[in-house]
Amino acid sequence: MKFIIALLLLTQLTAQAQQNNNLKRVSIAELVKTGNSNNVYVYNDNLTKFVGTWVGKEGGRTVQIVFVKKAFRLSKDPSNISEIELITGTFQYFKNGNLIKTYTNDDMSASLHNKDTLNVFIDIHERKTQVALLASFLQGNKIKLQVEKNRFEYKNDKDFILQDAIILTRQN
């Protein structure tokens, strides 16, 4: 019986994946221009340069952030299987080699601010708040990660473990 259920689930997922391969690929600019969000896959090539593992060390602190590009459903309507590419990932903060804090995919999301900068949002459950960071792509394989002080959330960010900007280097 378990085998039959697993087979049915696999068949459904395979059919859904085949459907998703048939989605029309559109850029965000095309989506905004046409307004058509039915059965489309919205891609963003500017996200690709952020994908990977980034590490920054300064004094006794180390920050590691991993950005992964994933497709998310745009609609709950079962007849519209549109998806959009977004960034998720993990954030880890170390002090003197000891892991102090980890935020996972469930806590972190990111979207493009402009072609060279990501808005990164981390949910801080223990404080019931959200931190807004900027990840700015620099020349080569480096990004600058800093708290976004121009956002209204900044009043809640002042206690976040990353107070000063740090330069991170791509590891892979």
C-alpha cells in the first residue's frame, strides 16, 4: 500500500514538473509590461550572480551566507501554475570561531533591489521582528553585507548581531 501511495505521489510530482517545463518564460519586465501572470515562469538573470556561498571574516567575527535561487508559486489558483524566481538561503554568524546564530531558509528571503543589490530579510522569531539587510555585489567575487538603515524596520535592527558592514567573498 505504501508503495502505491509513493508511486501516485511520484506520478503527480512528475506530471506537475512536466507542466512547469511548459510554462512560458518571461522576464519581470515582460510581466510588468504585459500584466499576464497566467501560467508563466518569471525568471531574473540578475539573481544568478548572488547564488552561492559567501564568507566574510573581520577581527573575531565571521559571517557565512548561502544564497539559493528557488521558484515560488505566484498564485494559489490550481489552474494558474505560474512561478517566480526568488532567493532564499541561510545566514550564520560566528564569534571567535564559535557559532552564535543561524537563520535558515524558513527565516530568510531575498529579492532584487536593483541589478546589483539584494534586499535580504531575516525573521528574528525570538524578538518577533524582521531585519532588513542589503547585499551589494562588488567587482569580482565579493559582496558587501550591511543592515539597511533607511528602512522603517531599522529601529528593530539595532540589536541585530551584524551592526557593521562586512565584505564577503564567494567560496564556490
